[in-house]
Amino acid sequence: MSFSIGIVGLPNVGKSTLFKALTRKQVDASNYPFCTIDPNVGVVPVPDERLEQLGKVSNSAKIVPTTIEFVDIAGLVKGASKGEGLGNKFLANIRETDAIVQVVRQFSDANVIHVEGKVNPESDRETINMELILADLQSVDKRIDTNAKEVRAGKKEAKELEPILIKLKTGLDAGKLANEIISDPEEIELVKELHLLTIKPMIYVLNVDEDKIFQDTDYLTVSAKIEAELSELPEAEAKEYLKDLSLDASGLDRLIVKAFEALNLITYITSGEMETKAWTIKRGWKAPQAAGVIHTDFEKGFIRAEIINWKDLVDAGGETKAKEKGLIRLEGKDYVMQDGDVAHFRFAN
């Protein structure tokens, strides 16, 4: 499964610099609005120390981490919901992502002009959210009109949808995000066709000066400058640099953790001589669904799954010894996958 995270922000808040650092992908980060006209996409491997350990006990020929996709989306300005700047393109690009990372600026740099003329993270956040809310209001208003006709025509689905649309409109009018207005899975499914922007999970990143990364805040604090420096270093030197900064993980690692949490994702693993590979699934998925991520035939013909926790497999010293100790268990179609499960699926052709 692939998941995409849209990185958004006002012009000159450092989002493209952050994107470049996170993905090691060169983008145009010139100091003027709208320099990032087309979305840039970077597929980033998800760091997972478990894979290396499993690869050793399985004598794997290769290790394949799971990935997450970051999309650098053109800078937003006030009026984007009405087509200002690159508004229409911005909205179209962001609708295609699964979650939104909002980058707001706190760093000070006289050479990088803020589009609003001042550095104010909360103002950045309010501007972005308001433009997304206004765009959602347009979608909801249009759907209310068409739904009213369907209600008069006696359509059952339209009657079920009507109170949800009214609730959404009331909340959006009050400046709330859709994900703050409705949370019931059934209601969310009913409005899925609207492709609401503010129903997506939101992650807020504060781009700070290098000496402000430890401040206590509700934001995920990241220094795009530090991340850019880290991205240029060999892995061993990058780890040493992080140690010198008293950081346990890079901004990328912390952002991925946040993204996984926001999207309610977990990782399971397959491990053998050919490869040790990580697979991303939604939390709560059962074994057949998880098997289907490898191949649809695995889900259709699912018989059972051999499951062991990754740490138990490593501690046992490999699959053969784990079986001797009775650590590998057989699970059926109702088994709910857990993060860190090592799985081997049995299926009928």
C-alpha cells in the first residue's frame, strides 16, 4: 500500500527546503512566491531497525523497507479557495493526498521574505486552515443543493446524508475543520465522495532556528536547515551529528512516526533467505487483508497465517529454532494483525 503526505505552507516558510532535506530530492526553493509550480514527489524509505536484525537471523539476501510518499505542493496564499495564486492547482493536488503536513515558519532570516510581511506561526496556520475550510464549504454547499433535489425525489441515501451535510456546513461556517466536526466512520464514508480537504489528518510542523528545536510546543519542531545538513552527510556522520545535537532521531524519522500515527498505520514483516521486507497496512486489518497487500491472490485463497513477533524471532535465532520452541503460531481469517508481526501466509491456488 502506498500513502502520500502533502506538504503545504505559505510561500517562503521553508517547506520546499524541508522537502529537499527529507527526500534528498532537488527542488527549486528560490526566494519568491509560486516557485514550486508543479508538485514534487519523493518516495522515502521508512527507517526500521527491526529489519536489519531480522535480516541477520534469516540470512536475507536483501532488506526492503516500506515507503511513504511526500508531495511538495505549490505555496498557498490567501484567496487560494477562490483561485488566487495557484489556488485551483493547489487544491487539486492536495485532494489526492492521504494526509496534510502544514509547515509554518518561526525561523528568522532577513534574506527570506515572508509573504505576509511578518513571521507568525499561528497566523500561517490560521490562513492555511481557513483556505482549506472555505474550499470545503464550497463543496458542501454544492452538495446540499443537489442533495435537496434527491431528498424531494425520495432517495433514502439523500435523507441519511442531509443531517450530516447540515452539521458539516454549520461547523465549517464556525471555522472548524471537518475532522473536528464528524468522526463517526459511517458518516465519514457517506461524505467520502466530497473529497473534503479538512477531513484529512493534519500534522503541524514548526520550522525553527537551529537553537529552538527543543522548545516545548504542540507543533513538531524541525529545523529545515539542520535537516538539509543531515541529508548531505553519510549515514554514520549523520548519526554522529544527531548525537552531538542531543537528538534521538532526525526530523524525517519523527515526521514519519507522526504520519503513521495520523494515518493509523502499522507495519508487518516477511522474512526469509530471499529478503526481509516491511509492509504497511491499516491498524485493525485482519490477516487476509494484510496478505492481499502482497498479492490479491493471497487474500482470495487465504488459508492461514504463521505468525511470530519480530523480537521473539530474533531472540530465538531464526525460524527453525523458533519452531522448535513453539513460538510460531497458526492464525486464521479473524486474526487482527499487530505491528511487528512476522508473517508467512498459506493460500490455495
